[in-house]
Amino acid sequence: MEQTNATFWSSFIFLAFSSFGELQLLLFALFLSLYLITLTSNVFIIVVIRLDSCLHTPMYLFLSFLAFSETCYTLGIIPRMLSGLVRGGQGISFVGCAVQMFFSASWACSNCFLLAAMGFDRYVAICAPLHYASRMNLTLCAQLVGTSFLSGYLFGLGMTLVIFHLPFCSSHEIQHFFCDTLPVLSLAWGDTALSELGILILSLLVLLVSFSLISVSYTYILATILRISSTKGQKKAFSTCASHLTVVTIHYGCASFMYLRPKDSYSLERDQLIAVTYTVVTPLLNPIIYSLRNRAVQTALRNAFQGGLLGKG
């Protein structure tokens, strides 16, 4: 009977940062600057890896696809968020919200599996260096990348279906800046316990499977490094993993904090600020980390800036 009298909505309105008043223009300038740097950095990483033959190795192939994934992830979220900061509460259709959730969840899950593939690449490079060229061939790399994206799409589709099979009524105002799983789920009508459990299970599967693969790779890597007799050799071997480990720590730290917490610890207003970390800041950190900690990327970037690759053609 209650469902019959309920008002159902075919669209949603984002109310993120609505309480900031005049500060929204300042946030717009800040987020726009960060977004442009993020977009430029990731695209530049992709172009440099494509043009510099020294970077045509599996490690940098995976890095370029990670940069591509991060670029697509931010393209689906940040432009609409920036528009909302200028125009105020901005609407999105029911279908549009489902599409945005599908793609944002898919790219986020794909990143987890790409990081696992990068961990496997480091395992082969350090634990079986003599067989690296034969094992990490183009076919295997393509299979790992394809599996990462396919797995991401399947999990993204699962998360979207778990939520959007529910009816939505009463409030249609999302206290967030994009159609993330938990803010949208909070607007669903009726008992959402099963959907909440479904989201938790899917999130656990993505994070635990991919992180377990990374952990296994680094268990073997650590054992191999400890068997190296010289300290210099150990440092050199570990340095090839430093950038990847840093990105893994940031990525899984943010994802675990957002999606593996008890339900009573959620706060939609606070979490929209935390979400800025993994939608704006983290995609910016990836190219910075690899640029600062990787000599091959530094050299390629230096050549690009000096015009060796991009300037004088």
C-alpha cells in the first residue's frame, strides 16, 4: 500500500557542496586546476610511452593502460561535478545515473586488476629475469589487460544491477557529486539489506582477489630480493617496485576505507569530501609518482620537454 502512494522519480539532482555557498566558485577553480593537471599528465604519460621506444616494455604498457583507465574514470565524473559547482544543483536522468555508475565502477575495478597485472610483471622481472622476454610477451600482456578490463566491466555491471533493480521514491536529491553506489542506494525505497550485502560482497571480491594476487607476487619478490647478496643489488631490485607499491598503497587504502567500512560509519556529507581523494587526487598522483620515482620515465619526459619527441616534428 505504501508503495502505491509513493512518488517515484525518473531523475536525480546532485547536491554536493551545496552547503559551501560562495566557496563553490573557489572549489571550482581548485578542482578545475587539479583536473586539467590530471588529464594532461595522464595523456602525456600515454603519449610519451607510445613514442619512446625505450618504454615499449610490458611494465610501461600496463602503466599506459592504467593512465588511460584513470583518464576515462575522471572524464565520467569530474566535468559534471565542475558544471554542478557553477550552476548549482544539477540533474541527471535515472538512466544517465545508472550509466555513470556502471562506467565509474567498471574503471575503478579495472584499475585494481591492472595493478595486479603490474605486480605479476614485477614478479617475473625480478624472480625470473632470464625468462622475462619469453614469458611477458605481447600475447600475455594483451590477455592480462583484456582480462582486467573485462573483469572490471562485469563487476561494474553487477554493482549497477544490484542497486538499480530497486525502486526509487520520496527524495531524489543525491548528497554527492556523482552516482556512487552508497549515496544512490540510500535513496532506494524499501528494504535495501540484500543490495547492501551484494555491494559489500562484490567490493570484497574485487579488492581481495586483486590484492591477494599482488600480495602473492610480492611475497615471491621479497624472498628473491632477500637472497641477493649485495645491498646495492637489493636496493636496485626493490627500486623497480617502489612506484607500483606506492600506487597500490594509495589506491587500496582509499578503496578499502570507502567500501569496506561498517554501515553505521557512513556519513554522506563527509564521504563526498573523502570521495574527492579517489576521484580527483589519486588519478593525479599516479603519473606524478611514476614520473618522480622512475628514471626511464623521467628521461623520456625530459626528452619530450626538450623537443626530442614532441617539439620539433
